Amino acid sequence: MDRRRYLATGLAVTLAGCMGLSGQEDTDTQDESNGTESDDSDDSDADTETTDTDHDLVGTFDDFEDLDLWFAHEDYGSVEADTDRSSEGSQSAVLDPEDDGQVRMRRSLDEPIDVEDVVPGIAMTGETGSTILIQLQDENGDYAEFSQRVVENGPLTRHNFGLTRIRGDPDLSEVIVLQVVYWAEDARLWVDDFYFTPRPERPGKVMLQFHGGHETHYTQGFSTLEEHGLTGAAFVPTNRIGPDAAAAGDYLTEDQIGDLADAGWTIGSYSAQGSQLSDVDAPGDDLEDNITGPIEWLEGEGYEDGARCFAYPGATYTETAYEIVQENYDIAFAGGAPAQGYAGNPHLCSITNSPDPGDGPELLEWTAEYGGITAIPFYQLEEDDAIEALQETAERLADLESEGELEVISPVDMADQYVL
């Protein structure tokens, strides 16, 4: 993939439980009774799914050039145009919660649209970190809800949303209302480029990722995945990798990384020092070197495919850091949602929160039922809860994969096959 291709074409809610899969506050503006957490209309057979990126809805659906099509509920903040800032066209929409703490921006369509085989997304940036919701409603007010996190003062760029809630029994072939929901206190959100991307053909896709280059990724993670016939992706801080255990300390050694690669793992970049990119401003630290330095090490060690892949430490970044990643990597991971579609932006592919016990199987079953791509990250594996969460996730994933309900993919697979 051309690393510049995207340039040319172009959370209040967490896993508790599992990015809003249950127990989330109702955000509907109508007064219908509580619905169920299921959606028979979306549970279709594989032969009704599509990987065709020529789907009628794929691409920009609304560039917010005509804000008369949208309105903010009078009790929930305001929406105005900003002609000084845009991703598509000449302006973006600014959502201001004012004193209400939230904005609900709605567009009613003249004709219903069929969204069974697509996933929505938007370009956005905000004055504070928050979780943004997109609801696709039918004429009865039932909806599918998609979510994603936005970082504080990040770039105004596309974010890949994932399915995190079903309210009632929506008819996704007859969606008549689009709604964007935003919560914040005295902080604005800019949105632009409301787009759709294809939902990957079933079965659902899953990645198990290990962030930070911790030695426990070998001593705990490798053995657990090997027991269940699975592989993962290790994103490593290359400046902290040692030739042997004495030099590496609590980090992976070169030999351990070699064992992971030999077993089919992807070895990708986590920045040279492993520092969160918003923190790389101390004397002696250089943001660009920290982001791009691992490429030379990875390629020199024979991990050329992994050198295309980056994970943002702590899933945080600045606008400058994002631009450097965008220039130098084919694919990168941050965010906070399961079951995303094809990546409308390959440099902000979504990951979930690191699961607690019980969360991993729920995420996997959600992805098996509704499809899409779910990347589950694990960090240090010292505490009993972290080890238990990994073990039960691996066990359930192996079962669902053997039943044909899920497919394990790698970051390289996503870069090559699931980018819009």
C-alpha cells in the first residue's frame, strides 16, 4: 500500500460493559419503551453480506455544506457552521453543548436508506476527549448505535466507528434518521464528512494485540495463544528491546521476539521509547525519531511487514504525531470501539479497551453476531485479572473460530484487505 494513498483520497462509554454493549444510558429523543439488545434484521447470512466497496452508500454521505438539513434539539445545545475549519468542502459543523452538557444533532432523510451492509463514520476533533455516538434510526425510533472516542485537540480527520449498541428492533434497510450525540462540559466538537464504509463479509474478524513489549507477552501471552492455536500482534518499543534478559529487564528480548515472529505473530511498532506521544516533549526526546525510528530496527531484523504497522501508546496522540504516523505507516491503531467496518481512515483503526474478566468473551460474541472487525489489546500481564482475561478470551476465540463464527486476522491483513 502507498503510505500517502489516504492523503491523496482523502469515552464516556467503555467496555463496562464492553463499550456500551449493555447498561448504556438511553440517548433516544423519543419516548418509546425500552427495547431489547438484539437485532434480527442485522443477523443475516454470509451470502447477504458484501465486501463490495462500490456499495451505493460508500464514501461521503454528507459534507455539512448545508446545515439546514440538520438541527440540534432545542434542549440539547447548538450547531453552527465554521468556515475556518473543514475536512470536506468549505465548512464543518460545530456542536456546542452550552450549559446542557450534550448536543444531539439530527437529520431526517427524505427517503430511507439501507445500511445493513455499511458502517458510518465522521471526521471530528474536540476541545476535550469524549465518546461520540452515531445513531441510525428507523421510522419507529429504534436504532443501531455506533461509537468512537475523540482525543483532545486532535486532527480534524476521519474516525472509524464501531457498533456498540442495538436499541429495540431497528429495520436497518429502512433508516430514516441520522443522529450524532456528544457529551461535554464547556467544550466544543467539530464534525465533518459523514461517511459510510463497507461492513466486512462474515465471519467477524478479530485481532489479539499486545502493546508495550512487556516480557509477560512472551511468558504469559505466547504460551496462552499457542495452547489454543492462535497468533497475535506484538507492538514493541524498539529502544527497550535487549539482546538478552539481563539487558532487557522487564521487556522482551530479541530472541523472544524472534520466537513470536516464527510462530506467525506480527511484530509492529509502539514508538521507540514506548512513551505516550502527547508526552514526548522532554529534553532529548524527539517526536519524529520516536515514531519513525522503529521502522529501521524492524526492517533490519526481518520484520518488514510489521514495520508497516503502528499502535499509539495509550491510544493517545497529538495532531503532529498523527501526521508523522500518517506519513510513515500503512496502518495504525487507537480509538475505543469493537466491530468497525473497513477502515475509512487506516491511521486510526479502532481497538477496544483492554478487557477485564468477562469482557473478552462478550466482545467476541458481539462480533460473531453482528460482524465487523474487533481488535482487542492487552498490556502488562502480571495481575491475575489480566491473565484471566487473556485466557478466557483466547479460549472463547478458539471455540468461535473452530465453529466458523470468527476469523483471526493480523494488522497486515487489515492493511491489505480492509481499508476503504
